[in-house]
Amino acid sequence: MIDQKMPNWLKQRAFLTPDRIAFCTKEETVTYGKLNRQVRSLSLKLSGIGIDKQDKIALLFNNGLDMVRLYHTMPYLGTVAVPLNTRLSAEEQKWQLEDSGAAILIYDEAYRQRAQEIKKLNPKLNMMSMRELESQAEASWTLHAHVNMDDLHTIIYTSGTTGHPKGVMLSYNNHWWSAIGSALNLGIENNDKWLAVVPFFHVSGLSMLMKNVIYGVPVVIHSSFDPEAVNQAIIKDGVTMVSVVTAMLTQMIEKLGDGSYPNTLRCMLLGGGPAPRVILEACKDKGIPVFQSYGLSETGSQIVTLSPEYMFEKLGSAGKPLFPCEIRIMKDHKAAGPNEEGEIVVKGPNVARGYLNRSEATREAIRDGWLYTGDIGYLDEDGFLYVLDRRKDLIISGGENVYPAEVEAVLLQHQEIAESGVIGVSHARWGQVPAAFVKLKDPEYAVTEEEIIEFCKGHLAGYKTPKHIFFVDGLPRNASKKLLRRHLYDLLPDHLKS
Amino acid sequence: MIDQKMPNWLKQRAFLTPDRIAFCTKEETVTYGKLNRQVRSLSLKLSGIGIDKQDKIALLFNNGLDMVRLYHTMPYLGTVAVPLNTRLSAEEQKWQLEDSGAAILIYDEAYRQRAQEIKKLNPKLNMMSMRELESQAEASWTLHAHVNMDDLHTIIYTSGTTGHPKGVMLSYNNHWWSAIGSALNLGIENNDKWLAVVPFFHVSGLSMLMKNVIYGVPVVIHSSFDPEAVNQAIIKDGVTMVSVVTAMLTQMIEKLGDGSYPNTLRCMLLGGGPAPRVILEACKDKGIPVFQSYGLSETGSQIVTLSPEYMFEKLGSAGKPLFPCEIRIMKDHKAAGPNEEGEIVVKGPNVARGYLNRSEATREAIRDGWLYTGDIGYLDEDGFLYVLDRRKDLIISGGENVYPAEVEAVLLQHQEIAESGVIGVSHARWGQVPAAFVKLKDPEYAVTEEEIIEFCKGHLAGYKTPKHIFFVDGLPRNASKKLLRRHLYDLLPDHLKS
């Protein structure tokens, strides 16, 4: 586009269709007109407490309208949202607040105690509860009527293969093109109604909030995942589209039993790692329109999705790229041929411009506009993507990414642990859970599995905490002493081998 | 977007959904896969006859797959299409070929004789029939797999208030954003099927071809307008969306009689000038979902459309801008208030970058990214646009624009005519037709109305030719001798006064 400015999305949506329903929660229903008035007021209150253009505003919230409203204050103020994963430990959250240089943390009343814990870890961090913010006076300030499409809207932290998480920088352009690319694949129907049950702090939940204002499609918000409630929303409330991860879908199907969904449900968008064939077959039997997809925080939501007409024919494939996007498999620095495995590399206007304050990691991940995902897969002869392995050693537990390196680093902080190695083991409900192998400094010292798990809980989100600890005399390493995680699988007790 | 390149649209569409139906005509049905193969072959033939990047290729075709295929060779070759209005005179077409500097004219067999007439007017013009082109050998040439979004795709000539028509330069960006803006308003439904009956040489028809590849929605092509055939396509063939102008809609409703359309018809997109209330009321009575719209060649199709929910409440309004667009009413160099009349001024990424080789006209029309349309209207208190008058003195006849200045200039070429003034008078079928007032050089000379009309036919498209000639002793002019066209209405015989 010649002009990189666009009308502020919520403002424009509220102008175009003020009376259309934007959101339904258990408690309330808001139109775009009302939502916009609320967001403008909230923006002026943020301005009143000194929040200024380009400030980063961290958010610690469960799914709900407060988080929606705060997200939409960003374009009005020119600020950048830093949503925190609510499941992280206080220490992890503190680290992200420091790394992003957040001007303030706004938190849900539900996280008052957590906010205090974070404050204890770093008393200099600035924070305020939603209730306190609401009671502030509105500043007199001119809210931005336009967005600069290249400006950042969100920084979402994602874990990597090494060290600390990295803040993925997502611009308005990224969010816009993600929404448009998805619309060109899934369509925008007149009676559409999305159900939002994936977290708004993840790119999957956030992307739904963007589609909400860009498409003008109503979103039903569930503040937490209850498979029975989701089923009822589909069966009774006319929800037409749902985003889920495999663990959720499994539970929904379990609860559904012999029942079925009405054909108003036109899209079950499935993300968060490859789905087991058994689940897909169950969906096929029940006629559930599952759209497998593949995406990362760096792609602003899904970038590859299986089109309706290939839903069953290419079962197990993540599909083809969105219309404005491209995909390649790279092997030995060359594009691989059909059915040849290699690294999945993607390109498109929805791909993030990089990682906050990490120019080296950015240069390594994004070359010539192509994002090197680190995931392994192949394209079949028709160009359909099959994802074989998520990023090297990545563990996906209930749709959340767990990087072994991060868990291993925490284990090494334990004063008795000399070496550590973490892998994922199968789990009926969560898909995978982390399991750790540790070598103690003093093999005679009687530290227990429970003690180590307890120690990890103090530093890591629950889903990252190893569920099994195995004591070993040494870890498998190659000649240059690099840990060979894949050899750890051989050390597992039989009942955990998958 | 960071990267201004995008996959070639037809290529990408054919890759994503090769087996989906792209077009149906009376004679054939083509999938995207087949269409792409045909277009690639045609591109290589064009390359074979020496057509090169940035060449302009003029097209003289009735609606049909040949024109579709030729349009899609542009991104593969990096060339620019110059569609010619088939209803123009040979002289007018010759002028556009010269003005655009077209490297070649490709024409339908149906226009072989017309091509010869043009050739007689300028023997240097290069031209070839579609049949001749098809028989050429394919060059070995690498077709472009990507489009540069800022490159031009089309130059569409549009008449203006003064002098010759101007070539509107439409880029891939313009077409893309027009399609996306429309999708965000009208939706993209799974069972959608467009009927194309408006000319592909106009922006309204062309925009449908762009939506075809971008959305992946099948288009039914009628090579000419037959109201009965259109009605049957809606009633029997499941057409869900039709673009029409008022004159077409009027005839369709007449033919429909007491019948009605099935509710598969979800959008009757109405463009080409304000619709009379009586037609809208008739549609309302019949439950026809009319979407009034407002657009120009310069906006790459409609830029203002009435959303479904306001279809009847705001009857007579053209609606609100598309999502990425904005609208203002300017009066005395200031934005007018609600319900205040002024010039309609629009902005958005679909707005053309200007006129070919006419930097002054471009500077005058587009200021600060805002297109000054010359049309008069107002915004009501809710922001809905009401178009009062199309560009100063513009006559709209059957959806085609006729500029008085152009007709007046032709009249002045007649050796007996000293002065001329042209206005539009009401016409039951075409909405308006041109009527001319002429002052003869020698009032004694016995030139007839028929002779003058015949003379005009030799230089102008039929729809531009005046249907009435009135002989006057002088034309109404202001102090500085400027023609006061609005005073001509007083000189009309009573039966033509509306």
C-alpha cells in the first residue's frame, strides 16, 4: 500500500457497524459502539497515569473483556502490549517484564497476589490492578485515529531452543495480514460466531480479537476451558468457528460421547502441534470439520491450513500456505524436493519482523524474509505440508511449548545437580509432559524426586515442570560433549516409552 | 507490508485449489488449474511475438474467457493491460491506443472490422487477433512467479470534466485492497458464485476477475446482458452475487414480473450512479438484497457500500466506506459537518496513484492521498453517504459516464457549429441521455438535427451521441463567458424537463 496508515481498527469498526454485537461473555454482551466507548475511556485513563506513546504495557489477565479492552487501547495510545502467560512462575513473569522494559504491568484482580510476588522479586517494577486503573481520571489527550501499519502492537514471548524466551515483535501489518490470509481461506460468513477459549495471551487467542474488529464477527468468550461448556456453545449458541489445541479437542470429543455437533459448526481450527491420527479419525467419523493448521508466534497465528476440500483426502497434513504466504523445505541450504524431509521455512507479510532486542537471533531466524522455523517436515507432490517434528526437541504439553533447554537451566540452579537433560514423554491428556534426567554432584546425597520437582515449581510454570525425575550416573553426549537428548529416550522405563 | 512482493495471484490460487471451478460460460467450465495452464501458454506466446516487461497491451473484447486469460498474462509478463471500451468509436479507441503507447492491440474476432478501421486511422498501430495470437509459438521465457504490489496491472480510461479521457493507473495494490475491502463488507461464503455481466473493460467487471483469483470464488460469465438470462442464472444456477447498474436492474425486475429470486441470492451490488427510489422500493418489496454502492475507476471499484444491516433503514444512501477507506465532504477547503453538502473526497489503499502521463491532473485530483472526486454529496449524522450529483454535469447513461465537455468538443468539430452545450435529460430505460444545444455559425444554413447526430456517431460511442439537438441563437454564459450548463435545462421543451 502506498499509504502505510489505516483507520484505527476498533474505531472504524465501531463507525461502520456500531450496533453489531462484538462480544458475549457469561456476564455481558457488548456492541462495537459500546466497546469503543469503553476503550476510549480506558485509553484516556492510561494516559492519565502517564502512559505515553511507545510505552510497553504488560498484561496479566485471564480471558475476558478487560484484556480485550486493554489490547485495543494500544492503537489509541501508540503503545505496545506485552501479554504475560498466566501459567508462568512469578520469576518467569518478572524476567519478561524486565526484558521488555514494560512501563507498567496491569493485572486482573485474580492475580493480585501474584503481582505482589513479582514486586517482591523486583520492587522497581511499576504495576496497577485493573480496578485501580478504572478508578483513575481521564486525561485530556488526543487519541490516535489511525494506526501506522508498521508500528508494533504486541510483543509475545516465545521460548526457544536455547536460554531465555524471546519477545516476538508483531506489527499491525502482521496482525492484519494474518487475519486477511485466514479470511481468504476460511471465508467470512454472515452468521459467523467465533468461540474464544484459547488464551488471549497466546497469538492464537489474540488473532481472534484482531479478526473480531477487522471482520466484524462476534466472539463468545469463555474465561477458561470447560469441554462441556464449549460443546454447549456449539450445540446451543450457534457458534460456527472454534480454535482449539489437540488436548482440548480430545476432551470435547470425550464429553460429546455419542452426540454430535450441528452443521452450524463450520470450522474447528486445530493448532498447537500435530494431532494424533486417532483424534482426526474420530472427528472424521463424527463429521466434525477439522481444519488442521500450523503456525507460530512469529507468524501471527496459523500460516498453513488445510482447505475444506482436502480435509479428509489429506488427513494428517497441515495443508497449504495462506494466500499471501509461501513455504519451502530447506535441506543442506537447498530447497528440498517433494516428499523430502527438511526444515520448514515460511514467508509472508504476517511474519514478525524479529525478536525484541535480539538482533542476532533475528538475523538467524529470518533470512531474506524467510523465517527458518526449526521445525521438520516435508511437502508432498501436491505441495501439502506434513509436519514431522516441531522445533528440535520441543515438547508440546496441552498446546503450550516447553523447551528442554529452559527446564534444564532451572535444574542446574539446584545446588545438588551437576548435569541435566529433559525430554517429552507421552501423556494421555496433555499429549506430552517433560521428564528430566539428572546427574547429582554427589551421588551419595539423598535428594528425592519430589524435592527436585518442588524446586522446579518455584521457578517454572506448572506445565514446564518435569513430571518425572530420573537419576543417572552420566548423560549421553557426543564427542564435543553436546547433550544427545534423543538417546535419553532409551533410558526411559518401559511404561513411558511411546 | 515489509515485503512488497506477493505470489502471482492466479499461480497461487491454482496451487492452493487447482480443482475448484474458476469460470463457467455457456460453452465451457474451467478450473483454476486449467486456467493457469492456459494463461501460462498464452503468456509465452505473447513473449514469443516480442512482448516485453512494462509493455502495454490493449484489449478489445466482449466479456469472455479470452479477456480473462489475457488479463492474467500481465503478472506473468510484467505487462500492463489497457482494456478498451467496446462501445467507443474507432477514433476514440485509436486515441486511447496512442495515448497509452500500447505496444499491441489484441482483439476478439468479433472486432476484426473495427480493428481495420482503427488501423486505417493510424497504420502504425500494432495489432493482432486472438486467433492469430493463439497460433503463435511459445517462447522460452521465465514467467514471473511473483507480483510487485506497486506495479501497474491496468490502465482504464475514464472521461473527465474537460478534454480527452485520462488513463487511470491501477496497481496490484489497488486491485488487492479493493477486493479485500469488499470482502470485509460483503463476506466470502462457501457457496458463493458471482455472475459477471458488467463489462470486463470497466473497473466493475475487472474487479470481479480479481476477486475470482483472490477469493477463489467461481464466476459465471454472460457475454452480453440479457435480463431474462440473468434472472435464470439467479433462479436456477445458484448465483449468489451479481453486480449491476440501475438500467440493468430495472429490466431484470420488469422481466421478473410477479416472480421472485430465491434466497441463495445474497447480494445485488448496485453501482453506476444513484438509483431512483422507485427501483429501490420495488426491490424492497421483492426482498431483493440490494447493496447500493459508490465508486469510480480511480477507486478500483466501489469504495462506499451500504452494509446489510442498513439496507432498508438508509434507503437511498450509498453507505459507508470500505474498512480500509475513509470519506470526507469538503466545502470551502474545510471538512463539512453532518448533512452539509460538498465535494466527496475519499482515501484508501485502493485509490489509484494517478493518471498516465498527466501529472497535473493527478496533482489536482489526488492531494495528500485524498481523491477529490468532483461529485457532490453529504454525510448524515451517522456518517452515511448520500450522493447528490455525480461529477459536475456528468451524465450517466445506462451506467456509462458521459462528460458534456467531450461531446461539446466533438460538436465543435462540425464545420457549421459555432458553440455547443450538452446536458443530460431523463430517459426511461437509460436513466439519462445526452441532449445538445448548438449555435450555428450561419443561422441561415440549413443543417438538420439528423445530420448533426450522424456526424457525432462518426466520432463518439453511441451512448455519448446526443439524442436531441436544439438550435439556439446563443448559449447562457456568465460574465467571463463560461458556459452555464444548468441554465440549459430551462431551454428544454416541457416534455423533456424532469
